Amino acid sequence: MDREKAADHAEVFEHFGIPEQDRPEESCYDYAPVFRATVAGTPSAVKRTRNLPAAAAIGRWTRAMADSGIGVVTPLDLPGNPAPIGDRVWVAYPWISGRPYDGSLADIAAAGALLGRMHAHAYERDPELPGFAWPEHDDADVEAEIEDMRRVLTLRAPDIAEAVLARSAPWHRSFMTETLPAIRDGELPHVAASTDFKANNLVYTDNGPVLVDPDNADYLPRVIDLAMAALLFHNEHPSAPPRLFTPAEWQVFTGEYLARVSLSEAEVKLWPTALRYLITEWGTWTLVDADEWGDWSHPRKRDFLRDLAAIDPDVMPIA
């Protein structure tokens, strides 16, 4: 896929004072514009973010966590950061030096501990931090999603297509009447969370992993963010194992997480429903969207997507 070019965002580099000769040629990330550059003498990542109120709220949240010693990147302390530039908002973060996730049990344990610390952080909700967007699907939307799944799996994974659809179609058809209301109306503990806690968004330093992409943060049920990590942790990282967590890896991840977070009785009871929510909603989106990006043609990504499509939720317990 073609990465976005720096030349198409000249006004962004001008705003952050980056001379033309010091600008990179293209984004360092496939799916969105993220440019590595030096801002005010600091190696930085300049990237597109949310609307200005949300971006400012995310900055306040990340600073509160960083002040508590939690490994999360925070915006550079500069005037006009974040800033509306053109029709979008951009932000500059310091570039975090370290190494990528290596798939070891030690790295998995450290990631679980970081997510646990983030979820345990006592942070009063910022009114400008967006709330989680609950979907609204009518019957036609549901059938269209099932047909999208059928089309992609029949083309890309025909040997598992019928088995996956036989399981997932009833989940789609009961999503709006059973799965979503149980989570949305279940009076579950909410937290500010990145909604994007994945291996490719972590940099491992001498002091542990640092989350370097907090820009999708929402205020949402804690178990939804945990379920996102369960399903998608290995999704985009080029050297991560081409699959979901194994049962042993999941036990290590949740062991460290649960050493820092005491889940409520309702969270434990609704955990299978939270997983089903994510498999039906975000799992479907990931599988279908991957076809548009060409990810099914990439061997590592194809293996991960097949594992995601065929997931058995019972292998990821939390109690």
C-alpha cells in the first residue's frame, strides 16, 4: 500500500517549524499519516489526531498517567500542540526510543501490567473526552455485514468460511437485541482508555513498554478495552506471531493485568458477552476492512486474520 507523502502536508511541517530539507518523504505508518521529524530540537512523531477538544482531553489524560509513572506518550509541551491545520487536527509527540515487541512471555507480561496500570489509574472523566460510540444497526445493516463476511471468507479462507458463518451469523442477528444492551446497559465500570492497545503501538524501553498511540482514546466499559486487546494485540505488528494469544500467553497477560485491576462481579459475568461484542463488531470490521487494504494477500496477516475469524472465545477466560 502507498503511504501518505510529506509533500501533501507542507502546512503541517510549517506549523511545527520543520524545514523542508528535514522533512521525511513519507509516513512511517501504513494506515495513517505519522511523520518522524525533529520538532523544537526534539525527535518527534507528527501525526493526525481527533478534533481539537478531544485531542486536548487526550493530552490531559496522558499527562495525568505519565505524572503517575505510567508508560504513555504525552504531547510535546509547545504552543499550538495540538493544532487545527487545514481541515484536520495534528499533534507532535516525542519519538520514544526503544525496541519493538518481540512476542516473548516477558513482553506479554509487561504489556498486561501496563494495561492493568492504565485501567487502575484513578482518573476522573474529562467532559471533553469522547464517550464510546455504540453502534446502531437495523436488520438490513446486519444482513449486509453477514454478506460482507461471507464474501470475504469465501474468497480468502474458503476452507473455514461456512463454519465461521454458521457461528457468527446468529451472533450478528442477536447483536442489537441481546449483546449490545447487556454491555451498554450493564452498569459496568468505565475508564478512559486508548481503545488501541496493540503490540504495534508499544515501544519497549529500559523502564518497560510505552504506549505511543493514545489518539483513539474514549471513555468506555473497561472490559471492552480489555477485549479489544485480547482480539487484536497481534493484528498489525509485522514481527508479532501471526495469531491471537495462545491460552498460555493469555494467562500470562491477564495474570499481570489482574494483579493490578480488581474486576467487578458484573465484569466477570459479562466477559463472554464482551468478547462476543468485539468479535461480532470489531472482528467483522477487521476481517472485511483487511480485504480492502490487501492484507489477506500478506502471509503473516492472512494467518492472523484466519485465527481471528475462527476464534474460540472459551480459550480466553478472565476467571
